[in-house]
Amino acid sequence: MLRTFTLEYWTDEGWYVGRLKEIPGFSVRVKPLKNSKKISKKLIN
């Protein structure tokens, strides 16, 4: 089954903060931005 998630991200004091809109309470804070996408994929699998 294929699931689709929306990753929303912004910067905060030099960090990239991301959240998945479909999963309340899920967030990640990383440097650089490409790590945010990689970490998010690992956490939702």
C-alpha cells in the first residue's frame, strides 16, 4: 500500500524544522535540509 505524506519545513535559528502534516506531533530538526527528508522517510517506514 502506497502512502503519501506532506513534509512542511522552515528555518529556525539556522536549523531546518520539518513536520509531516498527516501525522500530528511528528517533527524533525536538522542541518542541512537534505537530512530532514532522509530522516523523515526512515521514521515513517
